[in-house]
Amino acid sequence: MDTDNKLLKIGLAAKQYYEQAEEYVSLPVYNEWITCIEDPLKTHFSKIGFDKGKTAIPFLRFVMEKNDIGLDAFMQSNLSEDEWIYWHSFLKG
């Protein structure tokens, strides 16, 4: 599979992962997340509030992890072995 197709599949899988977070997003979870992050993010997301911050990738990742849906496992189960290795190579720098 060529690089463009791998990136497309990886992008679609990541999109699906973060879209699933929508069912778990709530103001109480957002407030919990705010207490877990450090400045300057804490200040920024406290200032913009839930309505504007609820779609931020770091928050959505927190939501998914809180519900035992890890990105790593999700990607591995939704990508081919070749795509998984390619995606995972980026995580290691």
C-alpha cells in the first residue's frame, strides 16, 4: 500500500476514534479534565469554556481514555498490520 493510502486510512481511523468521544462529552468531565492539565492549557481552556473547548483533541482523548477506549488499541484494531506499524513509527519519533 502506498504512503498516501496509509495516511488516508490512518486519518480515517483517528477521525472515527475522536468522533466516538462525542457520546461521553459532558460539562462535569470537562471540569475534571481542566483540573488535570497544566498552564498554559488550563488557563486557556478555562477561559474559553466548555462550549468552545469540548471539541479539542486533548479533551476528547481524555474522554476516551477515561472510558477505557485507548487510542493505541483502537488504532491497532482498525488498521492493517502495515498501517499500524507505519502509524506507530511516528509515535516513537
